[in-house]
Amino acid sequence: MTEKKANFTIKEDGFHGELCENFESSKKCSKYLSEQGINTLALGYFNIPDGPKNLNKVPIEFIEKAANYLKSIGYEKIGLWGISMGSIYVLLSACYFPDLISLVIAASPCYFVVQAMDSKKDILFDASAYSYKGKDIPYEPYTVKMSLFKCLFESIKHFEPNFSFLYNDLMGNVSEEHIIPVEKMKAQVLLFSGKLDSIWPSTQSGEIIMERLKEKNYQYPYEHIICEYGGHLMTPCTTKLDKLMKANRKYPKETDQYRKEHLEKLIKTINEW
């Protein structure tokens, strides 16, 4: 059996992450789960040492290498949790490595592969946000230009970060080859979304994913939990961005309730998996 370790680097291990098997986890969501006796590995996929600095051709092999490592130290079941761009990352990974992943939990999901970007500088690249074996995973180009002025204007207009202008025209109009082929997974699927998501229409994306699984006669359990007053930060714990998001500011009681229910659903799903 492979020697167990806690911290991983791209240079040494092929992925960047931290294995959290106890209460002292430094990663908040991982800590929440580890407190319930659920072991987690918090995996970084961009803006990490020796890895992609932007969401630009991010290798999904990070998941493959991490999963193979966990298998090598005795883990029999491996599930993924990802939010926002991370939701695309985990859904894609479960499609490409179906024999490694048997549970996918995607919060604030998107149903297609997006164009590469540097969100800090509001720059788009002529490439896919994700890659496999060094090649772009086919992506849907944005039809609206992204600029610092446009992002600032939309954020001021809506009193919160707002990138929905990039996605609204794409919903339901994405080329088939750019849609995440979720039917290729061999995993239980659980989605969380909020109707007040200002980053992208995650509830609509979640419903499209559910409909695709139904049309393809998907053989594994799948569920989409929609929160009426939820925003983009559909996490089981608080985040440092909470105060920026209108849904969290306007509906704090509902936000707290959603997070409580999210955590309970995560624990129940994982324990029954």
C-alpha cells in the first residue's frame, strides 16, 4: 500500500491538495465534513503553486491523480464536491474518469464547458478553461465581450458581483459538443442551486442537467435541490464573500437555513452512499 501523506504538490504528486482526516483541517468546508467523520481532500485546481495561475486549460488529470492516490491508500469510494467553476471541473472529471468517481455533488452548477478567463483582470482567452492530456476540452465561446468596465457596470447596477450577462444568451443554446456529457458518469449526482444566483443561471443549468440525465435513462440516483432565496454561494458553511452577495445580505435567515440543510443533506448522502 502507498505511504499515506497529508500535503501534496504538483511537482511531487501531480496535484495540489491537503488530505483532511481530522478536526484540525485548515480548509473550512473540509473541516465541516471531517467533524462528521467524513475524510476529505481539499484539492486546488488553479491559482496554485506550479499549476495554472488562471482558469485556463486547467488539467482534469489533477482529479485522476488524486483519486488514484486515495485508492492506493485504501479508500474504496471517492466522491467530488465543487462549486461554481469547480462544479464544471467535478462534473467533467466524473465523465472522463467514471470508474474512479461514484458520487458528484455540484453547487451552483453550469451544464457546459466555458471559455478560459482571468477573472481578476476580466480577460478572456481563446482557449478552454479545462484540458485533458494537454488538449482543450471543447468549450462554448462567450458571445459577449468581457471587460473591466462592463463587469464594474453590472456589479454597480445590481449591487453585487454580476457576470450573468456572459451566460444569459447561452442558456439552452449551447452546441452539443460543448455540453458536459453527464450521462457518461457512473455516479450518484446531487446539485444545489439558488434562484437568485447573479454569477450565472445555475438553477437553469441544474434543470438542464437533470433533464439530460432523464432523457439518457441515467441509471444512478440524481437530484437537484433549488433554494428560492439562494444566491451563488451555495455552500454548507460561511464564506468571506458572503457580504458581497445580495442574496446573503437580503436573506440572512434563509441563507443560514440553506446552509444547515445543505450540510445535513451532504452528510446524509455521503453516509448512505
